[in-house]
Amino acid sequence: MKPYETISDEEEIIGKAVVNAAYKVHKELDPGLLEKIYETFITNILGFWQCYWFQKP
């Protein structure tokens, strides 16, 4: 079995943000919609969070 490579803190933050956004969208919208709808909502959430992160002092 191939060992996992360590990832940077930045990659960890990005990965967690994507998973959290996907969970939030799935929880709010429920399954059964077209993939494009989920993609649009996840993109909007990540865009909002990105603006929030860059505004932190």
C-alpha cells in the first residue's frame, strides 16, 4: 500500500471548505437535483467564504 503524502495547511483548509460547502448544499437542497444546480450553489458558497477569509485582519 502506498503511503499518503502530507498536505500543506492551505490545502487542508481548501479541502475542508469544499467538503463543508458540499455538505451544506446537500443538506439544504436534498438529493435529486441536476448536478449543475449543486455546482452553482457550492461555487456561490465558496465564493462567499473566500471573500470572508480575505477580509479577516
